[in-house]
Amino acid sequence: MAFGLFFGYVLWKSGIAMLRSMTSLPPEPPPSGELRKVSRRYRCDVCGVELKMTMAPDDEPPPPRHCLEEMVEVAPLYD
């Protein structure tokens, strides 16, 4: 009997905790112009140089330019 009450109490508390976690709002995004962490890899089609962008002012940064052309985003091998 005591085990059943204890199990019910633990189940009730975990259920309430899960419901509260779903109702909390996500954090606001940083203000515009503040750098955000990103992980993007780009390759120049002309000369083949590659770079990894780790910080950008936006979540979806425009591709950088190299050899007077926009670089192409490549999929990471292992991330």
C-alpha cells in the first residue's frame, strides 16, 4: 500500500513538472545586431577555398563572397 502511494506521488509530481515545462515560454532572441552562435560551412566554387562561420548577426546569415562570387553552403560531414 505504501509503495503504491509513493509511486502515485512520484508519478503526479513528474506529470506536473512536465506540464509546467511545456507552458514556459522560450527565451527571447537576442537584439538585432548582436552576434549569435551559428555553424555554417561554405565553399568557393571558383577556387575551392572552404570556411566555417561560427558567429553571425542573424540566424540565417547571407553567404560570404569570395572571388567576386557568393560562396556555396556545404553540408557538414560530422556535426
